[in-house]
Amino acid sequence: MGMTLAEKILARASGRSSVKPGDVVEPQVDLAMSHENAALVINQFHEIWKGTGKEARVWDPERIAIIFDHRVPAESAKTATNQKTVREFVKAKGIQKFHDIRGDRGGICHQVLAESGYVRPGYVVAGTDSHTTTHGAFGAFAWGIGATEMASVWALGAALAVEVPSTIKVTVRGSFLDYVSPKDLILFIIKLLTAEGANFKALEFHGEAIRAMPTSGRMVLCNMAAEAGATVGLVPPDEETTAYLHDTAKVSERIDLLSPDADAVYDRTIEIDLSELTFQVSCPHSVDAVKCVGDIEGKAIHQIVLGSCTNGRLDDIAVAAGILRGKRVADGVRMLVFPASAKVYQEAMERGYLGILAKAGAVVMNPGCGPCLGVHQGALGDGEVALSTTNRNFKGRMGNPNSEVYLCSPAVAAASAITGVITMPGRKV
Amino acid sequence: MSTKQVVLKLGDDVSTDVIYPGRFMATILPAETPQHAFADDTDFHSRLTGGMIPKERAVILAGNNFGCGSSREQAVSCLQGHKLTVVAKSVARIFLKNAINLGLPVVICPTIGANDGDDLDIHETKVVNVSTGREYATQPLPEAQKAIMEAGGLIAFTRDRLMKGSAKPRRSKYRIGWLPGDGIGTEVCDAARRVLDAIGFEAEYPHGDIGWECWRAEGDALPERTIELLKNVDAALFGAITSKPVKAAEAELSPGLKGKGLVYRSPIVRMRQLFDLYVCLRPCKAYPGNPGNYKDGIDLTVFRENTEDLYAGVEFSPVPDELSTVLAKHSKNFAPFKDLSGDAYAISCKINTKKGSERIARAAFAHARMHKRKKVTAVDKANVVRATDGLFLEMAQAVAKEYPEIVFDNANIDAICMWLLKNPLNFDVLVAPNLYGDIISDLCAQMVGGLGFACSGNIGERLAVFEPTHGSAPKYAGMNKVNPIATILAAKMMLEWLGETQKAADIEGAVAKVIREGVVRTYDMGGAAPTTDMAEAVVRALAERPRGQQPCRKGS
């Protein structure tokens, strides 16, 4: 019996010739990623070693990556102290894949991992962040775990009791209409599946539209696979993957590709034709409450957020700059721009995008997670509404349970910034 | 079963942002997170933090996809701190995994119907709503997840893995260094291999040359290629080797190697040094029915420090004048010796380090905790050998404080030899510096049947080498005569260390059965069965074992 991509990767990493959904395996981990919550991982890691009579040792410092992004620069003494603890640990254990708060190599963990070439096709990537699914864009089994589970991975080099997920195959045909983007596609898929539809499952993306999609777009799909509950989202790697790793991530080694078997068995198959896909918006307070922009046009907004691990990449900023060039962010609207990484920031600056956005009235902030998770930078007032290119709109997500968050693509965000209400891109304004 | 009360009824898709808002993410410690549980639900939050919910009886009743969203573990620890139970129609994957890992009780009950204030009886397979009288089936967790819960959470589960030594996870196929050595080493190793194959232990066994024949032919009893091999195995099984005094060793070298200044060095001592195999573990258990048992019920485990003490090899004979001058200067007790000529005496240094003493003590206590042993006794002569043994005892006392549930005492090496013979059942785990450990391990071994049963493990952080403690017995070589049980039990120790605990327990059960039945006995047990018959008897006992059989252990 053939295997899906998720099954193939887990079989290899667990030293088995084959696995099937429901099998419980212990895959060796190729990359273990954490952000500020590494402080909790460190605490749990020391708990594990306490009483073993052994020196606390990470299994392989080369395979651990730590990136500060959730609260940068620190918003509180507590965060700053957590970050300090992590820095000391990183130094003591000789962890090289560490990205501190810096304007040259910092940024959001998922963007930094990608552009640093840390992830390769076939890898098993564990991350203490639910959006670790992003790295499925490279054909890696990349999934989110808790801090204690990560502490266990640091100690053992393997993830324990991992259930092999069954896979939902998503085939996407056709090509995007003007300004319609991978974000609209994944919001549409989440609407079809619901927020729980892929819980304990994998999503595997196929079809000509996926083959034609750049890595950045594939990252959007895999990133938000988590919002349908998926353990992982996967795109079979191809020449585009190799080109990204060689040209953008500057990886010099040969890239070995892998693909699912032709006779792999899927849980179910979903087919989507892009020629019928229009702009989508996810409404409060659930990501699967998705509507067409046309059905909600005119909704007044107070804050626009452009950025995040979902939509803070160069092409996202380019689209927004294209729409906002020579235009003005509407009065009464705050537009906050968070490039996904220092590299993205620098390149957006060199290409003039940041200048365009600033001239239009947007505030360009430092790379990081920004207001996405409601910790600092850009909290909402009571009764305020945000339109954001981020990935979650749960109650209280942006720091205030009495506010609302709508999720959309960069193009919808930029077009709406000009009008101050939810607006379809491409309309004359 | 327990009766609990619904204190909060929630709908579908309740996210971790609702359970533990992101703005408190910098608060990480499980002791501190409960203050922020459901912080944005002001009514429930104030009931929770105001102590207005029934302690340990409170249930949060949720719909589908409870805990969706972030991987933040605080969303679990904050509920755990209030001793809440979650009953949900379904739970998001990461939240459920975090709950299992931390030990928060989560019951998945897809059809549950209940309201705020209802009493629920929670059983293993169903939830009964006492208020309505209706029953709802629960959805069981996968066995692998149950194992983590039963271990008391992932921290304990992972620690257990580490203690079993395999920093590497269990493999589908292992690589075991196979070092049969000289004389009867090959026969006893073959017997152990027969048992390992019979239990279905998947491994390859690359052969490593070691021992007297290597010395004679190559001038090195532990050739470089064997050292390289040991760097690339999961563990090793070592048979036995011949060793002879320095002059005899030189005489037996092949002609081309003589006179080149080659000095015989014990390969086992070298392995201990090269791979820092600092624990010498010697379990001594009186299997019922063994005619060699000194007393029934003996179950001792000796932890001998393996790398320092008097065996450090820092020795002087003759003693250089420079050294005697320095010693005379620094110790007035040296006065009786200071005028002796260098060749009139000899000095062997007893060197004990804080690190070495601490880590062997830790190994002993960690073993005691994991195997639910009751007592650890440190063996020393600290009343006389104050510097080194004093340091050893001090470190053991410090480590003992971390294990309050385990009784700790200490005894002088001379006294314990007497007490062990008088009341062996009064002792449990023994920990000692190298020389004393060497002495008591042989004493203990003889109390449970002697060399034919004495197995040991030389254990380090990355490698462990297991062996029967007997020698190569050249006079019995090739006679298919000696007892292979010590080697079979060494293989059992190896499986334990690799984390293959069920297989290890099965082997021990089979060995115990063969000894108990007393039908097949080798010469040392008063019988005449050959080595191979003993191995076959163990293999037969394995085939007859009830599945999942666990031998009785102290404390369980």
C-alpha cells in the first residue's frame, strides 16, 4: 500500500519501512524550534534531568533553533528576563541557530527558519508554535507541540507517542483572479473543512495551481492549515522548492526531493477551481467563519495590520505598496506594518515599499509577531474592529475581549486601509 | 469513579486565547499561571480565583474542538492549578497532548449532555449525568498516550527513558558490539545470543576482537579497530578474557613484538577509562531454588565507582626522592617513611573527586527511585580514611537530600562485610568507591550462587558494556561446561539499559523459572548439564511464558 507524504516522512524518521494512520511512532527530530517560550522549555528540560543523576544535556545543539519574535523588543521586565534566561542557555549549550532581536538576522521564527535554509524536504520539524505547520511548504513534517514535549525532544532527540495522521488531499486547479491570493484560498479551505475539520489529520496540497505557486504562497497555505486543526500541511517539494533553498536561502548542498506514492490512501479529497475563487474574509470570533468580501463590504474598521508569519513576506508588502502607492490611509484608521523578518524589512526598504507605505500614513514597525497575539504593540480599544492579514481572530486575540478581528489577504487589507471600510481590491477608490 | 460538578459550560471552538490570554504568555511557571485562567471571562475568573468552585470536584464542560489555537502550555497548567477536570465533546490536538503530558484530566465524551451545576459521575468508559440520569460513552485515549499518563506525565516518562540509559530512542534494530574474548567467553556469549534471538531482539552484532589472543598477536588486548567499533554501537556484550602478570605477558608475545616495550593493559579497565564508564552496576538476587543461595530473599544492588579511587593507577615503586620530600613537607604523618630509600616501599594513590563521588551516588539514588527501592547504603571508611572517604560520604549525603523518600545510611567497609553475611536482608542498594565496591560486589555475588550468576554493567553516559564477572576459565574452554546464566543476565541488563524493559523482564522470568524448576543444572549448581542445555532451557521457558509477565520486584 502506498504512503502519503506525511506517512513517508514519519516512516523514515522512525526507522520503519511503512506506517499507516493511527500507528504510534517515535520519529527522530531533524529540527526543534522554539521562540520566547523556550524559557518554559528550559524549565521543563531541567525538571526532566533533575534526579536522573546526569548532567542536563541537549541531544544535539545543531538541531535546535531558537528565535525571539513573540514579544520583541521585550514589552515587560518579565519577558526581558525570560529572554535573558534563554540567551544564557543558548550560550551554555552551544546552540548556533539562535536569532536574537537584531535588525540583520532577526524576525518571526517561521520566516527565519525558511530564509535561513534550516528546513529541508523530508525533515521532521517540531516547533513550540502551532504555526510550525508552515514548513510543510518545503515538504517537511512540521508540527506544533507544547513546551514539555519540546523539553523531551531536547533530551531524547525524538518525539514520543506521535500518532500518524490520516491525510486529506486538497487539489487546486486553475489560476488566481487578479489580487486573489493564497490567503483567500486557505480561508476558503478552512471554511469548507471547519476549524476542527482536520484535527489530528494532515493536509496535502496538489494540483497545477500549487505547482505554479511560489514558496511564499505555499507557506501561507501550510501556515493556516493549523486553523483547520491540521497536525501538518504539506506541499510535495519540487523544482520551486530547490530554487528557493538554493537562491533565497543560499543553501549550497544538493536538495533531495520526495513525493507521496501514486497509490497513497487518503482520508478524503477536496477539489478547488481557482477560477471561481474570490476574496475571502474570516469574521469574529472564529477562523472558519469565512465570508466573501462582497458579503461584508462596508464594515468600518479602526486598525489594519499587515504582517505575521502568514502574510508579512516581501510579496505581501509589495502588493500592499502597489495598492497604497500615492494613496492615503483613511482618517480614523491606524495601519500597522510588521515585516516578517529583518531580511524582508531590509529588502522592502531597498525596494522602496516601506517608504510608500509610510508616505500613505502606515506605521512601519519592527519585524516580529506584533499585535497578532495581543501581547504588545497595537492593542484594540473596546468596541474597535481590526482587519488583519494575520491568522487568528479568537475572542480577545488582539488583547481585548471587547474588540473584533477580521482576517484577510494583504490586498484586501491595503484596499480597505484607503477607504476605512472592508473593501474589494481593484475597485476604483 | 468520582462525582464532579459542572462549574462552567462552554460552546464549541473555545481557543487557548480564551483559556489563557496571550498577554500573560510571559508568565510561564505552572505555579504562577492559574492566576490568569480565563482572565477575560471576568465572572468565571473571579469565581475561580476567589475559591468559589468546589475544590477538586469542578468540571469545565466544553463542546467540540476545545483548546484550539496556540500551542501555549499555560492553557493547560492554568487549569491544572485549579484542579479542574475538562469534559469535552472533542479536544484540539495540541491541547489534548499538552494535557496528557502535564497530567490534566481530560475526558472526551462526544455526546455529553449536561448543564451548569449538574453532577457528573466520571467512569473509565462513561460519564453519568447524575442530575438527569443519562449515560454517555467516553472516547478512550490511544494506549501510547495512556502510558505517558500512567508514568505521571511526560517529564517522568522522559526521565524514565533517560535513566534506562538510552538517550537514543528505542530502535527497530540495534547495533550491539559483540566481544566474546578468550576461553569460555565465546561459549557463554553464544548462549546469551541464543536467548536474545529467541526473545525477538532485533539487532546486528558486529564482532570486536579483544583479549589475550589480540595481545599475543598484536601487542594490544584492545585494538584500535575495536575502540572505533565501540564508538558506533548502542551497547556491547563482553564475554571474558585471560590476563597474566606483566612478565608472563611479555613472554607470550609473538616473536616480532618482543622487546618493543609493549605493556599489557587490562582491556576492561581501558574501556572504562576511554568511554568514561563510571558506573559498575552489579545486581545480586537470590533466585528461589538456586542451591548456591546463602539465604532466600537476598536482593542487593551494588553501585561501584568505576574510574577513580585506588584504581586510578597513580602508583610509585620505587618512590622518587622528590615525591618523598614533598610528602614529608606536607604531612607530618609521613615521618615514619621519610628516611626510607625509594625502593624500600611503594605508594598507590587513592584519588576521589567530588564529581566522581557525586555522580555514582546520583546513579544509585536514581536507580533506587526508579525501581522503588527503599534504602541506599554508602560504604566507606571515613572514620579513618578521612580525606577521600570523607569526601565520598559528604557527596553521598548531599545527594541523599534530593531523595527524601529513600532511607540513607552508611557503613564501614569492614563492618558491612560482617553485616552482609549476618543480615543480608537488611540491605538494599549499596554505593561505594572503586575498591570497596569491588570487594562487596564479589561478596554479594557469592551469596546468590557465585560466578555462574554474577553479571555486571559498566555504564557511562553514551555507552554501556555488559559482562559476566567471571574470567575466561581456560581449563574449561571448549568443554561446553560452564554456567551461561551470568552472561544471559548480563544480556538482560543490557536490554533494560536500552529501554527494552519488557524483553528484559521476560528473560529474567525465564531464568528464574529454570532455576526454580531445578531440572537443568550446570556443574556449579551440582548438576551436569552443558552450557548449551542451560541456554535451551531458558529459551524453552521463554516460549512458555505468559505474555507480559513481570517478575516480582522489591517494593512493588
